[in-house]
Amino acid sequence: MSENNQKQTFKAKPDTGSKPAVQPSQIDNNWQPQELDLQTRIRKDIRVNWQLYVMFLLPVAYFILFRYVPMFGNILAFRKYRPGGDIFGTGPLTLKYFKEFLKSKPFWEAFSNTLILNGLYLLFRFPLTLLFALLLNEIRNLHWKKFVQTVSYLPHFISMVIVCGMLKELLSTRGPINDIIAQFGGEKISFLAQAEWFRTIFVTSGIWQGLGWGTILYLAAMSGINPSLYEAATVDGATHFQKVIHVTIPCILPTIATLLILDIGGLVGSGGAFEKVFLLQNPQTYSTSQIVSTYVYQMGVESGSMNLAAAIGLFESLINLVLLTCANFVSRKVANTSLW
């Protein structure tokens, strides 16, 4: 084969002057991706996260059925109700039932008892819970810390009926506490039959049952504190106590303020106090144990005065709303932390 045949020559293709598909002048510099409408976004999110929405259905159904639907019953505070008649009452709207309970002495006794019981419980429980959380946070032995947390959380999961049964056994005249008093030469005390002891029993048993459980949010907030803050405080020569005062507490102050606002908002409400008071009270302790929720129960269920019970319940909710709003406003001005 000749040398010319063995060589292959490659020639560059001549420039035909072809133009790009899109000219620079045709590019829109202000173009943005089209935003989907709200309905499309919701539909797309449901398709992607349908498992979460299924789990969400049960709590939503609970709040709708047991929190929102009963609100329609507030109309009974303004209209007369007769058993067997219209469930929303009959007749014109009136403030008769509000005037009736506002002039009632038993109501104001129950209202004052509610404020005193909840106020004493908040006064002792709130700082003790914070102090206990700070102490738990300082435990460095992980196994011991978990043991203390578990032991302190357990009372929260005990049924209120069982707790009240335990209190009745412990505080009865034949119970262990009176046996100890008798061993030291004292006279046995009928704790549950004396009105002056009811508030002490209510507060101390509540602290025992809720102290550990109340530390969960504080401990979660403390776990998010930047460790470099403690390191900087150590370099500056801060003691252990000074680190708690100047680092830990300021970092969890928003959590403290939020929980305090919620507690103040329920100061007049009975919350979980109804079960305990209802199970422990008796006619001999009504002067200190009767609270708004038990009074509503007596008026509505035992006496059949549904209108009066609805009016008192609505009044209680309005007072709680006012307290919550005031506490939120003060917290926003003082601590720059609020719920809204």
C-alpha cells in the first residue's frame, strides 16, 4: 500500500454560521419558577406524607369531639333548658343565670378556694420543679441520672383514683402517719375530716406527683445550651453556682416564661384538680375544698341546673382567658418572651 493511502487526513468542518437555539436577547432575566397554588401544594404534601396525616387524624378528632363541639353547649348559659326539650335551650337570650350565680355566696367561696389552692400549688411547685431540673442537669453519672429521672416520673403515671386511695390509707386515723404520731406521744389527727388540713394535703400530694414530670421541658431546654458558653465561663473563673445563675437560667428563660404564662392562665381553672378534690373532699371540708369545677358538678349533675352550670363554666373560661392575656402581655414587656 502506498504511503498516501496509509495516511488519514482530518479536515475541520467549516463554520456554517449556525445560530444557537436561543438568542441572548430572548432570555428573560426576570423569569421565576411558577408557584403552585395552596390547594395543589396541600394535595402534593398529603400524597408524600400521608402516614403522618393518618396519625394526625386521631388527636384532631379528639379535640373536635370533646373540645370544640361542647362549646355549642355554652348557649345554655343564655337560654332556658328543659330536660327532654331542645338541647340548645328555648326562649329568648338572657343574663339571668349570670346574675344568679354572681349573687351566690357558695360560688364566691368556691371561686376563692380555687384561687387559693391553685395559687399555693403554683407558688411551691413552680420553683421546686425548676430547682429539681437544675439539680438533675448537674448529675454527671448517666446511669444515676436516669434512675433518678425514672423514679421521679413514675408518680405522674399513677391513676388519680389510686393516688387518692393511697392518701386515704396513709392519712386515716389507723394509718402509718398517725401511728408515728402516736409513737411520739401525740394525739391522732383526722387529716381528711379537718378543713384546715385539706390545702396542705392537696399541695404536697400534687408536688409529689408532678415534680419529676415537670422537669422534662426544662431538661430539654438545657440540653440545647451551647457548651462553649460554659467553657467561656470556666475560663473567666466562674464557679459552678455562677454558671447556673449566669449561663443556664438566662438560656432557659424563654421556657420558664412560657410555662409560667400557661400556669397563670389556668389559675382559676380546675384542670386536673377536679378529680383529686372530688375524691378527697367531704361535707366537713367543703369550706376549703369546694372549687369551681366541683361546684359546677353539683349544680349541673346533682341539682340539674344545667343553665347555671353552663354560665359558671363560661365565666370561669373567660377569667382564665383574661389572666392568660395579661400574663402574656407582662411577659412580653418584661422578659421579651410571649406566646403570641
